[in-house]
Amino acid sequence: MAIDTHPQRQVSGSAPTPGTGMGQALKPLLIDVAVPLAIYCALRDGAGLSLWLSLAAGSVVPAIRSITGLAIDRRLNPLAALMLAVNVAGIAVSFWAGDPRLLIAKDAVISSVIGFAMLISAGAGRPLMSAGLEPFVTRGRGDRIAAWHRLRTGSARFRRLESRFTMIWGLALLADCAVRLWGALTLPVGTMAWLGTVILLGAIGVASMVGGVASGPMMKMVEAEAA
């Protein structure tokens, strides 16, 4: 049992048919990312449960999805596994107490988990960011979705761009981790209480802009293939 690295296989099953819409394209993100986050927010912010208990409850869906993928499909569901790893890391660092600098640094540690996971997935040929990039590029249109999967199967350049996009995001999150760790250990705690969020948003903005060097050509290739 191992992570499926074959470029023709998709993150959550076989390629969609030409009639597949935006909802179906976004389904992996909704199940593997949105649902766990909603559970966490409902329990943490709504019910006021502890951080580790909220994260543990939010880990149930990704854990089931990961185990089911290994047991039935004999391959790992990467999005579900990523959310599970992030939640486990969050549970681990939630037990840090006493030093406010460590509490600030915990978010940076979680960013590093996501960043490393993205780099590993890109190197393995199953880039994690593709689950979110595909709906953006295809717009949920059946002809563009079919074109995406034809290119993913038959174009080495398309697959390189796909992996490059995820690598850009992974490197941006690792840079975010490094900067926030440095800030947590050297800057005043009061400053990092707000600056950490600014740094994260900055990393996301940089990744979005630089990622265009990969997503832009991919969009043109999909448009040409669909035509």
C-alpha cells in the first residue's frame, strides 16, 4: 500500500466525465478540507471546547477517508491525509503551555507540515494543490474538465507545471514558517500576536502571484485543448 503516483489517476477517483460541473470538481475540497474545518470551528468557537478536543473531532472525517482509501482503493487520499497530519500536529503543539512564544510558534509549525506535504506530493507526481487549481482553471465546464484530464494524461509539460504550482505554494509556506519562527523567538510577543497573521497573508499573496507562472500556461493549454 503506497501513495499512488501515477499521473493518470486523480486525487479522488477517476477523471470526471464531460458533464461534470463545478460542484463535483470541488467535492474533494469540500469533504477533505471544508468539513473538518467546519467541525473544528463549530466545536472550538461555537461550543467552546478545548483546542485539542476540537482538532481531534475534526480529524474523524480525514481519518476515515484515509483509512478507507488504503483499505478499498489501496492508495492514500492525499488531501484527507494532509488534513489529518495538520490536525495531529495541532494537537501535539496544543499541549505547549507556559511560554507565550511557543504558543505563537505553534502556527508556524503547522505551516511547515503543510509546506513539506506539498513538496513531497509534487515530487511524487500527485500535487496537492491540483484539487483547488483544477476547478479554477476549468471553471466547472465539462469540455475544459475533459481537456484538463487529457493533458494530465498525455502532456509531460502540463504535469510539470502542475507540480511546479504546488511546489511554489509549499516553498511559500515553508518561508512563512521560517519567518514566523524567527519572529516568535526574537520579536516582542505583542508584536507577533498581530504580525504572524500579516506574514501568513503575505506568504499566501506571494504564492498566488508567483504561482501564475505555472497556472497561467496551464490555463492556456486547457483552453487550447478544449477548443
